[in-house]
Amino acid sequence: MERGERLMRNGFALAAIAALLASCGGNNQPAKSGASGVGKVDGALLTTGGDGSDWAMTGFNYSETRFSPLTQINADNVGKLGVAWFADMPDARGQEATPIVIDGKLFVTGPWSKVFAYDAVTGKPLWTYDPKVDPQKGVQACCDVVNRGVAAWKGRLYLGTLDGRLIALDAATGKEDWSVQTTDKAKPYTITGAPRVVKDMVLIGNGGAEFGVRGYVTAYDAATGAKKWRFYTVPNPTGAKDNEASDAAMAKAAPTWSANGQWKQSGGGGTVWDSIVYDPELDQLYLGVGNGSPWNHGLRSEGKGDNLFLSSIVALKPETGEYLWHYQETPAESWDFTATQPINLATLTIGGKQRKVLMQAPKNGFFYVIDRTNGTLINAGQFIPGVNWASGYDMKTGRPIENPAARYYKTGKPFLAVPSAIAAHNWQPMSFNPKAGLAYIPAQIVGAGYMASSDPLDQAKPIGFNVGENLGALMYPRDAATIKAATAGATGLLVAWDPVANKPRWTVKYPAPWNGGTMTTAGNLVFQGTALGEFRAYAADTGKQLLAYPVGTGIMAGAATYMAGGTQYVAVLAGRGGALPLSIGYAIGKAAEVPNHPRLIVFKLGGTVALPATTAPDSAAVPLPAASGTPEQVAQGRALFGRYCQVCHGASAAGGGGVLPNLQRSGTLGNADGWKSIVIDGALKDRGMVSFAKVLTPDQAQLIRLYVIDEAHWARKNLSTSGAAPVAPAR
């Protein structure tokens, strides 16, 4: 047996558009509150982004390049950056939002879909809005209870909530103007992405493919919340028409799915949980479509067909939602290789010709340059080393040249994949600097094993991931050498990618994955936070490091920059969370030793405000009850933990990455009744820990407890004095 197969069987984890085009933005309804503040935000401002004084949408402007024309802070003086003000945030969960700033007011979201407004110069709080999401919804959020920001338009802010609502707020007061439920509340849909506003319509997608849903994007009237159109991204499992904008496209997509298969029950997936981009130059809308449900193509579609429009870029007419074209990046996707990652729009000179392109670096490790007039692939290059599911792309067909071994459900053998579901590039924002001609990718190398399963435990359940695979393959092996080696294998990169040359110009290596999104400026700068607690600046053209400001906590989110009172500021959210820290726990390596303190930090040249000290995670040994489970009980508990618990509490109970409780250190390990009250009776449901009585018996809950005790003893003896397993294998 090959060593990689053996390990898997043991288990392991792993620029701006011309102003003359502004009329494309639509402007039929009067602004809600005049021509200042959020009232001035319309299609004209969002097309160009303005002069950089504002950061009026999550990606700066409709091109979503996160490139600011400001130059007061530049490569010559960025080393003098200091803190102007900060604000501590209330929830120590994943902080993923990019602030938007308009006329000196800053708006940002946090976990549980809360919204916060500040004076952008002084940091004075203006108002807070809490949509009161039921904490029990958290169990249906695949990757933490996060939110990536609000959209602004004519006096209102628009918020998508974890429980599927789209809410319009008066930007001046934070009071709710209207709210609409965009999803079926009986199904495990969530919203974590930022809405987009185009032509007086608010656009929103959703998430939930890991649990079993059918993806779609809906347009709502920005003034009233009335539905305008809906586009489904995968066919109706019943075969019926939806009487929606997508019907004609679905008739074409349906033959790429099997007659049967689990998609008929799950809905097929294809959720658009992040990237929705409007192109005012061509008047097109681009959707980045997500993974299949379940992941396993062999179960989802009986191993048949490309399964459109999974893992695709889809172009629509914005007024009607009518299909225009698509490009599928990963046909018959089977590894959670989403195409929902940020999309940048630009015009590049390629082969001596001006090409209008969109660029994306999705999960699967390839950087795509696509002709956005028709969806033709121009370039596809590997932006991380070691990609092994495909060797490249056939430029005539636009299809990947696959490694047959990657189709684990065909071979019957486990496949050790690089990248993995955690991705070569996840949701963290990518940026593009037209002056340097480079895209800046917050990349990472994190591998994982994929293994088909016929075990009843891995079949669809009412709680937990339903991906059609052996989730136990993501668990840590009890092999200290393998675990420690994998700590070094899970790493991060900042890749400056040349989309014309189709190769990296420069690269920065990080000792840990899951670093922050990027933002770039005309001052020849790229900004990025790190998982190890620094806010960094690099020269955009050369990659020379110019700043490394310690902030005392990890950063995942992308920054924004703005000008107020003649001073340029840079704002970023700090705080750890999201998929990797939760599900793989200590695969974040050294980042596990960094405090997790949620905080909004705003910088300026010469800033002198001192950040408060942050407290490092408690690493003191805690008392453990005796390991009393039999080998059979421990094995059964381990399998149950892998199926139901690891996506929040870390593979092999090694901890939720400093975000959720490390069960190896739980005070209830020695209290069987206390454990039952939480796991079965739902004693902590108001804190997000729901009852698992739908899928576990009380005896099975106790088997999990016995396994965690046993695992904690092994980890304490073999890995560290604290009893915390540091990392899961990455490759």
C-alpha cells in the first residue's frame, strides 16, 4: 500500500471604468436622503469608485479590484503608519467583512450578521443593528457564523443575514426599512456574503450546499424589497419549470445531470455564497457558482455529466436575469472546488490586443483569465505548487487535464489532494493593481484526503455535513511524527500573479495558512494581515516588505482605505475564525498560539494610539478524567465525532482553532450527565450548541465523550504538555 494511501486510511486533515459608462448603473428612483452620505451612492459612484475619498462598496467599485487611487500613504512612507483609532467587537468569531466608508462614516459587519457604524475619523460609535439571528442557526453555517459586509445605495444599507433575510437599513439611523426572507426557512440555507446593488436592484445569493440545498441568486427592488427575478444555478430536481429567469438555461443544463442520483434529494448545490460582480462596461452580471451537493460526483450524479452550472462563472443580463454565457472551471466537481472566490474585472493587453477580462483564483489552484465578452478561457495557470488533481488545461476545449486518480469514487481508492476543500484560495479577497499589472492572491497550501464511503454513518443526516464521503478521512492519525510534519506542510503564500504572462512575479511565504485578504493602492502598495498577528504592507511591484505592524491577533479580512479631512486612513477587521480554524483546528499551526481578539483597527501616518494587550490562549494543563473507554468504544466515538463534531471543534477534538471550545479541555469530560445535557438535551442551544438528539442516542453521545478523553490523553503524552494536538496532516 502506498504511504499516502495508508495515511488517508488512517485519517488526516489535512482599474477603474470610465465615468461615461456610469449610466449603465441605472438611476430611476430618487435617492432616499439627498446627495451626501450614503444618499449619494448610485451607479455612477460605484462604477468608478470616485477619487478614493470613499470606499463605497466591498470591492471598492464594480470592477471589484480593491484598488484605490489614493497615494498619500505610499511605498516611501508606509513604515510610519500607526493606529489612529480602534474599536473592540463583541463576538470572538470569524471577522470577514471589509468596511465601507462614505463621507466620513464607516460601516462594517461582524459575526451573527450584526452591523456597526462609526465616525471614520474619530471612531465614535454612531449606531449598531442586531438582526437577532437565532443562535441555533449556527449549526447550519458550514464555516462559522460570519458576514462579509453590507452594500450601500441611495441612503440605505443592505444586509444579508445568516438566517436568510435581506434587510434594508436607513444608513443615517440604522433603523430597519424593510426585510424579506430570501430562503426557505425549513431548509439549511444561510447567507454570509455581501449583497450587491445594480440598477436599483439588490442581488443576493446564499450558502448551504454542504447540508443539501439548491443554489440561486435573487434580485429585489432596492426601494421596496419586491422580488424582480431569480436565477437557479442547477436544474430543478423534480424536472419541473421554476417559472423563473433561469428556466431556459436550466433546460440546457439538465442533460449534464444524471436521471437519478442524490442531487434529486439534496438539490444539487451550486450556491452563490460570495462572488456576484456587475460589469457596467458590458452591462453583464457575473455569478461565481459553488460546489455540488453532495461533493461526491459518484453519488450526486451517478458519476455522469459535467453538472452545470457547478463550479462555473455564469453571465446574466442584470435587468432580467437572462442567461448569456458560462465557463465551467471544474467539470463534474467532486472536491468542494467552488468558483465563488472574488472576481476582478480589467482590460489587459494580451497578444498585442486589448482584452476585456475577468480574473479569478478559485479553490482549485488555477488562476483563470476569461474573456468576459463571451466566456472564452484565455489563461489558466497554477498559482500554488503541488496541484495534483489536474496538470493543466486544454486551451482548445477549456477543460482541465485531470489526474484519473483524483476521481476517488471511480478508483475506489482514497486520493490525497492538493489543494483541498480548504482551498488554494478561499474567500479572502484578492486584489488587482492596474499600474503594476498584478493580482495579489492570499493563497495557501493545505491538502486533504477524499474517500468514498458506503457506511450508513456517512449517508445524509438531518444535522451535519452531507458530502457523500468518509468524513473520518479528515481526522488526525495517532502518529505524532505525521502530525508534526504536517504542521510544516500547511503554509500560506502571498502570490503576485501576472495574468498576461500567466505566472507569478513575486511570492511571499508564510509559516501558517489562512492569512488575510489583500488591498492595493496607486501608492505602489499591497496591504495584507497575517494569521500570526501582523498588518503588513509590501511594494506592489517588487514585493519588498515595507511594514509589519503587530496587532496582537490574527487577521483574515481584507482592508479598505479612504480619505477624510485631508488624511488617508486604512481600516481592517482583525480576529480569527472561518472554515480552517474550526474544522481542522490546529492545522493553523503557530497561529493557534496567537490571541483571538476581535477588533476594528484604523491606521494613519503618524498614528500614536496604542492597542491594548491581548491575552494568549490558555495552554496550562487541565485535569483529565481517566481514560476508561475500551478500544471498541473509542473507535466508535471517534467515527461519530468525525461525522458530527469535527467541523466545529476541530479534527480529532484538537480544538476549534481558538474560536470554539477545545473539547480536549472541556470541564464536562468527567461529567457524563453534564455532557448529555449539552449534546443531547441542548443546554447550550442559546449559545449555538444545538441538541444532536436527531442523530445521536444518549449512549452514542457518551461514546464521543470517551473518545475525546482518550484522544486528549494521547495528545498530552505525545504532542505537547497542554494536551492540544497542533495540526492535521496537510499533504
